[in-house]
Amino acid sequence: MAKCIDSRNLELLIQGPMTLERGIFGMGGKLTIKPHTVGVIFEGGQYATTLGSGEHNLGRFRRGVELEAYIVATNRRILIYQSNGEFYIEEQGHGGSAVETINVELSITYEVEPQNARKVAVDVANPIEEVCNLISSELRDYIGRMTFDEYRLGGRQIIGNISDTLSKKVKTGIGITFLEINLVKMTGAEEITSARRQNYIKESETFNPVHLINKDPELAKIIIERMIDSGSTKDILQKVVENKLLDRGNTERPNQQREIKTTITEEENAAQSADSQELPAVPNAVVEREYGRLLNAGFDVDIEAGIGRLNLPDGSYTFINRVELRSEVQLEIRVLIPRGYSAEIPPIREVIVNDELLRDFPAISKERWKQHQDIVHIFREVHQYYT
């Protein structure tokens, strides 16, 4: 179960209820409220008022009626949230179900606004525990809908995506105001990669090489090497030929097979591949960064790893966005992030409408890319053009 640790453990968020002394005949008495706190006053069991810091004369309240006060801290405080195995992602694969636990640690700056002091003091039995439960609920709901790839490439975007909704629920339901939510640590990305690989390796004798290479080329290489070592190469070679893996095979989703003409010749492609080998592969951090930007901008994208000679990863990645426009037009945007991707090397864009490649769609020049290095802008530009 998750736990929440207040940075000011020795300074209680709420003190009380305490009975106030009213002096002789109940006509006087004073209450001193320290700075950065407020006093929530109950008169005969009914809420009366909230007092700010300073010294207050109790003679203003009715005689013969018991007075009680809750002292509520209003200073800024830090809450550390730590999950403990409550969240997991499950994905079906060739080897069965792969499950991985996700843990999250957050640092939250919060405060109680004076007008919400009554709610925090008496309406919620344990405000910090309730905050902890709300955070867990929002994270569980969000993480539970994610795939391995979404978490591995964009997991750190989770907090930004749920912060507004979470803050509203905490303020409305509990009375606590979140000023800032910072992600301290998220675990599980590396474990997810391992879980997926073990899942595939369980059924390595019957796996589909095309599907796997498009999904995880590095893993495909590992499995092929293991099969070669064990002498089990016949089936692999047969599948490679059948699926035309040397031509990158069929990368389409189920029931969406089609043939697309490339915009460059095989000779040009071979020349480009040879030249690109001199450039560094696209780092995972760059792929994660661009993927996160596209998700934040509202684009649903798939990622396809490039396959080069010997059917091994060539260090490039293609981001693919497929949408159906209102006019029943099928639009597919493919943006290739080539090796050496930088300000000097722009991405390569293809636009496919109703399975037809539009060769005349404007390309991205080096000069233009230097001025506007934003992959999101590329997708947005195409969407605007066709809508």
C-alpha cells in the first residue's frame, strides 16, 4: 500500500479539537493563534467561524456554550508519495501474459487555504491518507490502460497528464491545494523490456520474425542468434524468405495489407543506407523525447524500427500516425528519423492518402528544419493541410 510522508512530521497539520477556557463566569478568555495557522471555532458543537493568526478575545462568543477549536497549519508543506506495488502493466505476447509492476515516487508542494480549513479539520477523517488514496486511484487508472511501449517511451509524461484532474479532486474533496507535483522516480521501464523479452523467448521456436522485428529488433536479433547456436535455423530461414524480410516484409496491421511504392529507387536506397552507416544510430533518449512530445500534442503514433542489411536494426525509427478524416479519407503520416538525426539532418516525411503515396507533398529542407526543429509541427502541418 502507498504511503505519504509529510516533510513537517513534527508540525501537525491539524491540532484539536481543544476546549477553550473562558475565564470567570465564562465571560472572558483569550486564544492566541500562531503565524501560518488558523483556528476553526465550534460553538456548542456548531461551526462558528475561522480565526486568523493573532490574539482573539473569546468574550465575543455566547456565554454558557462550550467553545472548541481546531488549529490548522496553512504554511507550504512537502508531501512525499511512494507507491508500493499497487500498479502494473499486463500485455499479451507470443509467450503468454507478461506482467510488470510499476512504482512511482512524487514530491508534492501543498497548502491549506484558510477558507478550506474547516473541510480539512472536520469533514475528512484523515486528510493525508485520503490524499494518498486519491493519488493511487488516479495513477492506477492511468497506468492500467497503458501498454509496455507507451510506458517505456512516455511513462514520465504520466504526471503531467493527470496533475490537473488530480489537483481538482484533492481540492474539492479534501480541501488541500496542490501547488506543484514533481516526479522523483518511476521504476519499471527496464523491467518491462525484460518481461517482454522473456515472454517472446518462451516461444522462440514459433515466433513471427516480421512482427517481432518491427516491434523489438534487438530482441529479434537475440532470438535468432540463440536459434542459430542451437542449430534451429531452418524454420527461421524459411520464414524470412516467405515474409520477404529482406524487403522489410509486411509491416501492416491485421486486415490492412497494401502495397506502397517507395519514393526512391532501390539503388538510391542502397546508397543512402551505405552513407547512413557512417552516422550514429538514433539514441533511445531522442526516440523517447520525440514520442513524448507527440503524445502531449495529442497524436496517437506507432513506432517502427528500421531494418537494414542482414535483417538487423539500422539505427533509424519511423513515427506513424493513422487517422480517418470526416470525408472517410484514410490518412497515414510516416516520419522517418534517420541515423545522425539532428539540426543538420532533418526527418523524412511520407504522406499516404487512401493507400496512395503522395510524392508531391513538400519535403523538409535542411534550411527549413534548422529554423523549425519540431517533429510535432510536421504532423500538425499535414493534419491541417488535409482537414
